[in-house]
Amino acid sequence: MHFFTRQVPWANWQFGILKLSMIALGIILGAIFAEFWKPYLWLVGLVFVITAVWATVIWLRAVSRSH
């Protein structure tokens, strides 16, 4: 089965729809499991900061290589 190994090109607007759906899912799950996540909020925040910085570094490297 080539379902997971086949590469499919995505346009930016298609990724936008996917991101919007993931944001909506995150909001729904956050509302449902708010009390569950409260003790782990610092960990979720830490994961956010680390991945945001990492994504920014990747982006800046790609921009600097293109010039």
C-alpha cells in the first residue's frame, strides 16, 4: 500500500485549510479537557516556545540561503 509513502504536492491554501482544521480541533479539545491540561500547562507552553524558536531558525536559514 502506497498510502503513506506516496508524495502528494500541496498548495499553500490547502495547508491553510489543514492548519485551520487543526486549530479548531485544538480549541475543541482544550475546551473539553481544560481541567486535565491545567497541571501540564507549563509543559505545553515549553513545547510551544521550543518549537516556535526552532521553526523561526529554520525559516531564517532558508531565507538567508535564498539571497
